[in-house]
Amino acid sequence: MSRGALMTHVVPSRPAARTGADGPPVPEPTDGGPAVSNPADGSPAEPDAVPDPADGIPAVLELGGGGGPAGPPRLTVVVPTRDERESVPLLLDRLGPALSGLGAEILFADDSDDDTVTELTALAPRCPVPVRLLHRPPGTRGGGLSGAVVAGIRAARGGWVLVMDADLQHPPQAAAVLARTAMREGVDIAVGTRYAGTGRSGGLAGAGRQATSSTATRLVKAAFPRRLATVSDPLSGLFAFRRDAVDPALLRPVGFKILLEILVRHPGARVAEVAYAFAPRQAGRSKASLREGLAFVRHVARLRHSVAGGQRQLARMAAFGLVGASGIAVNTAALWLFFEVLGLHHLLGAALATQFSTAWNFALTDTAVYRRGHRRGRRPGRAARFFALNNLLLLARLPLLQWLVLAGTGVLTANALTLVLLFALRFLVSDRLIYRAGEAKVRRRDPVKLLVDPDAAAAPPPHRRRSGYLPYRYDVAGTVTIGSQIRLPELEFFRAQWVPDADVDIAVRVGDVGRRRPRGRAALTEDHSGSAALRYEEHLGRLGANFRVRLGPPITVEVGPLLARSPHVVYTNVVEALLRFVLISRGRMLLHSACVELDGRGVMLSALTDTGKTATVLRLLREHGGRFLSDDMTVVDASGRAVCFPKPLTISAHTLRAVHAEDLTRGEWRRLALQSRLHSKGGRSIALLLSRFNLPIMGINALTQILVPPPKYSVDRLVPCRLGSSTEVKDLFVIERGAPDLYDLDPAEALERMLANTEDAYGFPPYRHLAPALRVGGLDHAELRAREREILAGFLSGVRTRVLASDCFGWADEIPRLLAGEETAAPVRTAEAWPRWDLRTFPAA
């Protein structure tokens, strides 16, 4: 069929756009010829309403192909072509089978003047996935190949869009791996990289093209150091993205490097990279030329100018530096007074001097550096965050100050040096988080680099021999067993030394993780060769807070020496996330909630982190008796049964009023005042703010908890109480702060609230990078989350859920009053959830 014959199926007029409730419908073929669809929403055009090429909106033709999804496709593969007649047969022959099973379609965005359209028309019906064509006639080809890609994006029907070249330098199998990764990882953009992991650029013909590509990559990374910091190959032509995450209206591409445009104009999009080998060209010729190169340089300059804001930030930094210099003078004078005149210890003097200089710096910064429009929130709130930041950094300064003093540096000089060293960090946190100046509303790129490496080699053997014995073993509710080389205090209640080493579901060992030399930023690398493995590395090489997870079975967690010294971080940031998903795979859920049994009735409390749940539990137990099952997490199943999970309680600042433990020593009370402040909501929020920067946040967290351990106590040391093993929950209270209120939640809303509360407990890095990569019991992350929802829906089906709001922490007064007017259920007797010795079962000697 000739191109002229093909185009006779198109009647020249413009369609009206239609959008379905669940997305655009799949076009129906008309008259046995190629159907025409609206490039805006993919809906079929009426016979008398077809795009007019003169309007600049070319028609989209259905060329055929089989195995299409029943409904809108999940993935649209956009292939820009220009005179690719020789490449098209090879591409369709390999790409169609690679995409089968992905719910995909192929859309060619064509600017050809040769017989490419004729070839596509003849070959498409034999392709195992649907093939569509968007042909731009001469005069409508603005933007070059990038313009064709933008037109293809607008015509895409899939929720995901993958862009690749037609010359087979992007291997179809690599494109399929990239698509699977993008749709699995929970990211916005997935980039095929030639320059990370096992990626290779050998397909570039000759040393000249290699050098040109490398130089261009360095140029754009230098032009956009923050926006491209986590991307090693920003000029890649192989990438995929969520269609909802990219706004085509923002794109003004020139040439054929459209990925750069997408990354720069969407600075908050979450990005992952997938390593692949760039293959030699199979047919056709390169579109690169001197003219294209000059257009590329001009485009980079225009793009840099369009997002410029660095000059204003430099001006603020200079003003902040002048204020900081005056603050160093104030700090030095105060330290001289405390150390030289009053004779205080130099570390105590430095801590006190910091309070004076912080007050001075805040007064000047808030009035002179930032204008009214750049101030975030009210002045007391800004002051609280400013003081919290400087005192948190004080914890990092004091060890360095002591080291400098011991090395022979004078106290005043050493103190000034430590202040200067942390200047840049203080400015960045203040500028972006306390004041949010400049691009205040722009969501910034996640600082952790994500790399999926399908062909990564196995981890190198450790440089020294380590024992494999697991001295600490735990049996969690009779469902999941854990063995560890480090003691996990949160699981102490579940100690089960009778569990054999070889039978544990999760094994935690200490080893050498990561490369020896430091790295520029934290990275999570997925290795899908053989058994899946994940490796998280921070900035300090093997000295950092690194870990490796092999997804087994059994699941093996290997932590570096720094993490091994901070078991709270190992458990909270790594082990509990794995435990959550292993429990789901076995029909149970780790629900973020507290659970007590009052007069034989199971009562559960849920709240967002640091609302007052722990204080309420302590008051209920102290004033009303009952049994304690859990405070932070509870194991539940679909039958409505809750099994205890009695982790030690973390005492925050607002929980102190509920603690009346006579067993605590004076030293413990004094430490508790400091610990509860650092590890409460304020300290956690500062840590979450810092996690947005390129900092070794997990290492900082580990060092902080080594220096100031979290205030964790078993419940029966804080209030007299008994522990229960399991109960049937009848009442669930979602407690909130606010005007007093009480109302019931319907099951659907209760389900969403409990899922949100549970997810809130896992917000600290690197959970958001780790979780999407997990595969447990044959289920991927999306399937595990769906199973979790089913378990929770079954659990809540027999539970009355109410929201209880209070403005005076009065939940412990209201809950017993509400329960007293209702029929009290008889105590539910259930079998113990784990082996338990009972000496009464043995005959007397």
C-alpha cells in the first residue's frame, strides 16, 4: 500500500476531545482501514471529525498489531523516526516480543520523507502489540526529533510513556527491562544509563563520538548541578516516565535531547536509572551534525537562563555570611567570658555561647537577609527551627572541637574553625527549609541516587573472615523468625534461642558493605542478576551507614560496622520494614497502633506519629488497669485478632507527664529530659528536613543515637501492668489533637486512615527507596500493599472505629467513659501466639 493510499482513510476535519472516567478508550477501527484517534486523549474520531494537518495536530493512525490490552494500554512506547525505512523491520521484529505481557502499544512519531510509513503499514499487523502512527507532514515538524517526541507524548494513551530510538542502539530487551523497572519502582522517571553500574557506551562509533558524548554530558551536568545531580546520563535517548508526572506544555525542546528538557523542567520528579549497554547501529545513519551540535549548545544556554535563580541565592548567601561572621564574633566573645573569665569547661562554654550567637544571628537574618515574602510561617516558629538547627549542629561540632583542642589548637581558634566549617550547611538548611526562599514552591529532587543494574556482578568477598553465627534469635508472634549478630532491643520480648540458625526467615549479619573510597552522594543499587539484592551506600565509603539486603529466602541483611553500633537504627530503618512485608506475605499485618485490653475488651489506639498515643496508653494502664499488648506496632489478621508486639516505649517530651515511674534513678530522669527532646517530634522533623539534602542522613542518625541513645523503656517499668498475648479488638479510636470531637468512621474511610497512619511510621530514609524494590514470598511491592489492604479490611470489618479529638490530651479520660456505657464483651481466650514454658504442666519431682 502506498502512503497516498493510506492517507485516503483520513477525512480532513478536526475531532472534538472526549475523556472517559477511567481514561481514554481504545479506538475502534472503521471501514476495515486504519482508525483515527484524537492525539489529545486517544479517543476515536468521528468519521466527519478528523484532525486537519493544517491545524498542526496530525492524525494518529491505527496500523494493527495483536495482543492489545482490553482497555487503555498501561505503556505507550514512543519511537521518533526520520527516514528509518531500513531500521523499522528489525525494530518491530525484536521490540514487539519484548513488550508482550506489559500491556503496551507502540506509537511511531514520524517525520520521514522516505518509505518509512509504507514499511510500518505493511509490517505492523504482524506485531504482537498494537502499533500506531503519528506522521508529521513537512511544515509541521517544529522542534526536530524532540518535537516529534512531544507530539507522541500528547498522543500517548498509556499511563507510562517510554521513549527510544528506532536504530536498535537502544536494545529492545533493555527497553523492556526499563519499562518494568519504571512501573515497579514508584518513581516518576526512569533513565537508561550508559555511564553507571555495568552500563556501556560502546555502541558510539569511534573515539570522536565517544568524546563528544562525554563532553556534552559534562557540560549539562555543570550547567545544572543540582537538577542533574542524581542522573549520570541526562542526554540518554532511552527513558520512561509517568505521564501524569510530566507536563508537555512545559517542554520547549530543540534537537533530539528531550530528556534534558524533562529533567530540568521537572526538578521534583523522582528519578531512577537502569544500566544498559548502548549497542552499535543496526541500520540507517546518525542524525548528529555540526548544526545539531550548535543548536544543542544554544538550547542549553536558553534552558539555563529560564531556570536561573542562582544569582539571587548567591546574594542571600553573601548576606548570610556577613551575619554569620558577626555571629562568630559574638560566639567567640561569649566563649571567652565562660571559659577564660568564669572558668567553665570549654565544651560547656561552647554550648552556652552557641545560644547567644544563635539569638544574634536569628535577629539579623530574619530582619535583614530575608524579605517579608520569603519568610515561612510565624516568627516564633522560625526562631524555634533556627535554634533547633544550631543545637543539632552543635552535637556535630563538639566532638570536632574536642579533637582540635587535644591536637593543640587554642579553644577560641578551634571553636571559630568549627563554626566556619558548618557555615554552608547552616545556610542551605536555613535558605531552603526554614525560609524557603527563591524557588519556594519547587519540589526538589531526592538526593539519593537509585540505580537498577540487571547485569551487576556478585558482591566481592569480604576482606576479612567474619563469623556467621547468629547469637540472638527471635520468634515474632509465631509467624516470622529473625536471627541476628547484633542484639535488637525492640525484639527482646520475642527472644527464642531454640530457633535454629538455619531456620530463620531474616538473618542480620555484620560485614563489609560498599566500596572503600568515599562517594559523592548516597545510592541505592538493585542487582537483579541471580537472586535479587539491594545495596545502600552513603558518602563515607565502608565507614558509612551501609547495608545490603539479599531477598532470599532467607532474607539476609548485612550491615556495616557503623550501623552495627546503632541497633535501634538497624531495626527501625531496615529490619522492621522487612518484617512488615514478610508478615503480609503470611497473612498478617504490622499495624501502626497501640493495643490494650480493658476489662477483657480489646481496645486499639491509632494516631499520626507523636500525637500523644504513648502517654494515653500509660495513663489508661495506670488509672484503669488492664493488659498491655503494644504501643507502636500491633500484629493483626483478617479475623479481627491482635497479637502483642511489646516493643520498648520511646518517651517523648509530651509523654513525660504520664510517667510516674519510681524505679527510674535520678540520672535516668536527668538524661530522659534531654533524650525525650532530641528523639521527639521536633528532633524527628529536623532529621527529615536534613534528609532532603545530600547528607549521609542515616550515618548522622546512627551517630546521634550512639551519642544520645533514644529513651526506650519497657512498659512495666514505667507503670504497673500485666502483658497480654492476644485479644479480639472491638473498638478502635483514632486520636487527634484539636477541638473536642467524636464521630464514627465508615469502613472505607477507616481503612484509608489506618493505612495512612501506618505509612507515616515509615517515613525516614531509606524506606521510600527500599520498599518499592522488595519482593517477598513471590509478591512484588504493589502486590504486597494490595494484600496488606485486604488483611486490614478484614480486620476492621468487625471493629467499631471512631475519631476522638482533644485539645488537652484528654483521650485517657474519654475512652473509659465511652466504653463504660457499652456492653462489655467477655474476655476472649485464645491460644498463645508463641511457645511458652508453664512449669505447672510438669509433675512434681
